[in-house]
Amino acid sequence: MKAKLFIICALSTIFAMPVLAQDSAATLDSGNTAWMIVATILVMFMTIPGLALFYGGLVRQKNFLSIIMQCFVLAAAVSLLWFAFGYSWVFGTAFADSPIGFIIGGFDKVFLHGITLNTLNPLGGNIPEMLFALFQCMFAVITPALIIGAFAERVKFSGYLFFIILWSIIVYNPMAHWVWGGGWLQEMGAIDFAGGTVVHINAGISALVMALLIGKRMGYKPTRPTTPHDVPYVFLGAGFLWLGWFGFNAGSGLAADGLAANAFLVTHISTAAAVVVWMAIDWIRNGKPTVVGSSTAAVAGLVAITPAAGTVDIIGAMAIGAISSLVCFFMVAVVKEKFGYDDSLDAFGVHGVGGIIGSILTGVFATQFITGPEGVQGALYGDWHQLWVQIVATLATIVYSAVLTTLLFLLVDKTVGVRVSPRVEEEGLDIYEHGESSYN
């Protein structure tokens, strides 16, 4: 009797295996998967070539290649770190049932351990988990790249590489887990649809700290901004960022559905509002609307809508875009000049400040028209709780990023060194750091 029962169980297991595999494969959503592949490409496009051209066009010709190289090598180095252990630190579940899980995910998914072709993303979308990991990798790549704008034209490549690797591991990974991987900010109810805190505030505050610690460029005068060496590159970079941001925001819903469509729409509308407002201010204040100003405005509007793209409607998007443009213009054109700090390419003034505005205003303009009858809503609609949650999340990000960045800067400066010599800075990083020049 026992032998018969054993044979029946064994045969049941053998014949059930193909059925289980087919059922698992059948749950894969090909439409969502196709969209997420496109979204991943778009986010990659934001760093290379989008940010590389945007930042590269803003610096002087002698430092153009240094910006390109910094963006390019970062995409390679951070990707390797991400799949080695970064993804596991952020989205691992080994510590999910312990207090440690509020701080870090664990080591259960190092080198994508246990993730096969048929493993679906546990966070939704019915897409392959390896695709979700690659999508998130692009966020891990672009975030430290934003910091480049603060210390452009005066940082050693070796010091930059050492700092950015440490920053990705110690600052980005824990923050991403806190907000997206089941950490304490997510448990608290903080909303960050696509990276207001994790990406923009995190990188923007680090950018300000780096700008203050590394010091001003030689000959820098706040009242006489450095002239961009190639404005068409600035325009191209901004255009690529605007395009890529559709994948950044609309892809963060992990599905080709109405939420993605709304994120796509509000991303575009916020950016449009920001450009129009900045252009108007530029025109009134300086007598002429500028390409560089409008390009910067587009980035400000894109940054600010990022945390709110999954919770606000078109009215909220217009307001967020307009407000971010107004405040970021003030930070870039007035505050930086008054205090004299050299945030070379306005990484803090646009990404840091824009991220802060977007994160807080998410708690104002979130609406159940988008989030659903049981979803969150903001102070504008009578619920003040979400606003206070957003403020706490914003302040926590600012403090964490500022403290850790300061410590990492001091470590790198005492070991490898951060700033180039006066001669290298004067003659250009391209020749001395990379042995090449942009134009013959």
C-alpha cells in the first residue's frame, strides 16, 4: 500500500511539473513586458547620451570629454555593483521579518541568485524579475550621475570614481530600500512614485555638499556665470532627458495601463508649464528668452513631477511644474549668486530643490481621482496627513544624504584626493585626465 502511494505521489509530481511551468509562463504579461523593455531603454537614454550632452554642453570646451567619460564609466561601474549586490540590498527579502528589514533588504538576491527566466517580479506587473532589476539599475546609474553637475571642471577622475562607487553603495542603496524596497519610509506611507527622494533630493543635496566642500572653480564669479561651450548640445541633452523621462515616470507603474498613461501625461504637462513660466521670467528679468534657460526649466519640471506622477492629475501637474520653475529660477539666478557657492551646473538648484518641491507638493495635490477611492489624497483635498508624511520623508532624505556625503568626501579626499591641481584646472581636464581633446 505504501509502495503504491509512493508511486502515485512520484508520478503526480513528475506530471505536475510541466503544468506548473506552463501556468507560471502563462501569467507573464507580454504587453507589460514589452513596455518595460522600452521604458528601461528610455531611462538608459537619459544618462547616455542625455545627461552627458546636457552637462557637457554647459561646461567649457576643455572639460567636455571629462563629463562624457564620467557619465559613461558610471553606467558601467554602477551596473556591475547593482547586479552583484545592490539589487539585493534594495529589493531583497532576507530580512523582511526582522527590524533590519527596515534598513536593508538582504543578500538573498546577490548576482540575481534564484531568479530564472520564469521568475516574475514580486512587486507586480507580471514582468520578469530580471527585467525589473534592469529597469531599477538605470535609476541606480542616473542618480549619482546627477551629482557631476556640482563639481564639474575641477575633480580628479580617480577621486570621482572612488567617491561615486562608495556613494552608490552607502547612500543610494539604503535610501532606495527605505522608499521602494519595504524600508521604514515606505512603511510610514511616503509616496515617491519614480524618484523624488531616492534620486533627486538624494543627489541634489549631495551635490550641494560636494560643491561646498570642494570649493569654487578658479576665477569663479557668481555675477558672471561660465558661458556654455555648446548650447545646441544643451538643447539636445534636455530634449533627450524629456523623452527619456517618459520611461522614467510612466514605467514606474510597471504596467502598460491607465496609471502609466496618466504618469506620461502629467510628466509632459508639468514640463511644459515649467518651460513657459521660466521663459516668461527670463524674458521679463533679462530681456530675452534663452535656450539654456528653457532647457534648464524643462529639467526642473521633470524633476518636480517625478514623485507625484502616480498620484496627481493634470491640474496638479500644471501647478507643480509652474511652482518648481519659479522656485528653481530663484535658486539658480538669485540665491546662488547671493551666497556665492559654485554649484557648477545647478545640480542642487534644479535637482535638489525641484525634488524637494515635488516631494512636498505630492502631499498637497495627490488626488483620489488618480489613486482610487481607497487611495491617498493631499492637503488640497482635505487630508493633511500625507503632507506631513512627505515632509518627514523629505527631511530624512536631506539629513541622511548630507551627513553621509560629507563623510565620504572626507574619506576620499584624505586617500585618493578629489580636486585637480591648479594647472590641470586651468588648462582643462580633457587633456590631463584623459589625454584627448573634443575638437581638433
